[in-house]
Amino acid sequence: MTPPYLLLDIDGVLIPFPAADGSTPPTHVRHSVLPTGRRPDDPVSIWLDPSHGGLLTDLLTSGLITPVWCTSWRKDATTIIGPLLGLPDFPYLDLPRPQITTSHPHGYLWKRDHVDVWLADAPAIWIDDDFAGLDHAWAAERTARGTPTLLVQPDPHFGLQPEHLTELTTWATQLPTARAV
């Protein structure tokens, strides 16, 4: 079996959403960035945990997974977010820009239809903060059909935690022909 894809979201995973009082985790450092289409006089503030770079690099170089950005940041994930964390370059899913007012227009995460087609029958670990019950059912159905699928859902106000990486590493090492790290 080839290594599972690691589909990695950014907002709510690597960039936590501020708490009600506007605070972000003390582990995160503020950056001012210019996503594609933004005017130079209109940057976006983001907060990233510098330790994520090393933790994710260790995982990416382990051979256990094949990383792919799965985020509305699209190419900016590879040109802005990855470099700020010191991550090696890896591909991104070119997700559409749907005209929606909720991230669950059909009761599940809007990205899922695109991810499902793209993955076909490849095993996957998907880290996103915005899964709904129907997404978890989809993952369970894929797994029951013989396509291992793990959803990891961080709290969007804290983002990715070391225990999430432990969970997915443990899961990936238990797959047939997984290489132990």
C-alpha cells in the first residue's frame, strides 16, 4: 500500500481562530502576509506556531504520509504558509471558490466532494477543524469499503496539537506495509 495522503488544512488548524476576547494561543507568532489578490496596503494578520514547522517536517520526512495542502489558501499555502513554517514544498488541491454562506452547504464540509473525487480509492488522513457528522460517516464508510480514512479535527481556537500528530502517526504505522518510524 502506498502511504496515505495527509490532507492539511490551514485556518483553524495551523492558524487558530481568535478567542472571544481576540486572544490567540501564546505559542503562536503574528505574521503580516499578502495572499493572492490582496492589495499591498491591505495585508492579513495570521498567527503561526513556529514549533509546527519542525513537528510537521519530521512527519513529512518519515515516509509515512504523502502531504497535500487542502485549504482555501490554495497555492498561497505553498508560497506563504509553508515557507513561514520552514516546511518543504508540497502540492495543494486546487479547490474551487464556491459561492456559499456556510462551510456545510449540504450538511458536510464543502471541500469533501472535491476531496472524494481527487482521492478516488487512496487512503487518507485529513486534518481540518470544520468536519460535520456526515464527514465522519463518509470516512467510516470509506474505511469499511477497504480505503483507510482518518479524520483529525483540532479545536479551531487552539489548532494542531502534538497529540494530533501522535494520533495520525500511530494510525499510519498500523496500516499494511507501513514503515515504522
